[in-house]
Amino acid sequence: MRNIENIFLNTEKYLLKETQKAVLIKAPAIPWLYESTGIWFLKRFVYKGKYENSICIGIIKDGEYQLVFVNSKGQESILILGHELLGFFVAEK
């Protein structure tokens, strides 16, 4: 079974956009990323929190989620893995 950590977030601060299948969450303050960076999560990993104006995202700690940068030549660079991303969310709370 995958190691999933649930993180509760304030929707007004973190929810940037929502579609039928995915939610765009503002990335936490990661030193080497731009402030406007967001992360798309499938809706099966995002659900309403038990408090008003809160959501919960389930981050797979084994690195399944990755922030990837794609340059103008189409080359990809992995910027951060799931367990690192989790650490930044936890540190910001």
C-alpha cells in the first residue's frame, strides 16, 4: 500500500483553479521555484476538509507526485519529488 499523507489547506490561500477532474493548488514557498507555481492534483486525491473553507490533499510520499520544469526545447527537469513537496507544505503550516 502506498504511503499517503493528508494535508489540510485553506481554500482561499491555496485553491487556484478547479475543473471536473483536477484541482490546481498553489505550491508552497519553495526557494528555487517561482511564487506563482501551482500543482495539478487529480480529484481523487483532493476532498473537502471538515472545516469551512478547507480542503485536504493526499500526497503520495514515495515521490509519485513530481514538479517538472519543461524548457523551450521540450526538455524536462524534475524539480521536486512528492516527499520533498510534503515537507514544504508541512513547514509552511
